[in-house]
Amino acid sequence: MGLALECDFRIASQGARLIPAYRRMGLPGDWGVSWFLTELAGRQYARRMLVGKLTLTAEEALAVGLVDEVVAEDELESVVAARTDELAAGSSPATRAAKRLLRSSGLRDQIQHEIEATLRCQETAGYREGLLAFAEHREPSFSTQSPNP
């Protein structure tokens, strides 16, 4: 999900679900997900998705700004191809410059904080349980408290 949120544009099919599985794996998030969720949908949605268990349908994600467009399953590839062609037709230097101007300087710091928190979490029993549960397709059992990451 974090990598998808980093994209300039996000198109979802009608059956798509945004499911932040980080907590189930004993991790805080990656790829700038905490920053992007906050920027795109607001702090409360970010909190509900990363700390709670909120899952969004494609339509709900559209309503809060996490995706730009929702299309029928059978139209997804053609819509993505059309949007890609539109982007490719523009000036590459101008596009790069515009993207640099639109980026907040806070993203780099936020990603660094995520990396540090993820590395600390990966040293915990909670992470090992989350990873094993994910591989075994079951709910994790975080019965023991790990040190704070």
C-alpha cells in the first residue's frame, strides 16, 4: 500500500481493497505510508489504518483521496494505459520539475523515521510472530509484550 500511495496517480478497480497489513506483521509501515496516508487522507484516517484495523473499499479510498479514480475491473488495464500515454506525452523536464515542487520536504525525514522504526520492530518477537502468521495465513497472536520500538 505504501508504494502505491507514493505513485503520482492511483487507479483502483471496483473490487479493490486497501488493507494495511503492517500491524499484523508487527511492523509500523514502510515506503512512506505514514506520511502519504496523512497527506492524502488526513491524520485520523492514517491513524485508523495504521494503528487500527480500518480497511477501505475502492470507493471509500476515492472519497478520502487515497485513489484518484475507480473503474470497472475489465477496464482497469485500458484506463491505466490511457493515463500512462497522457503522462508520456508531456515534457519530461517540466514533469520532473513540477513533481519536485509539489513534494514536501517532510517526506524524506518521515521515511527515515519509518526505516528506523521498522528496523527496531524487526528485532522483536512480535515481528517474528506477525511474519509467521502472515506466511501461515492466520491471525497473529501477540501474547507477549515486546519492548517499545
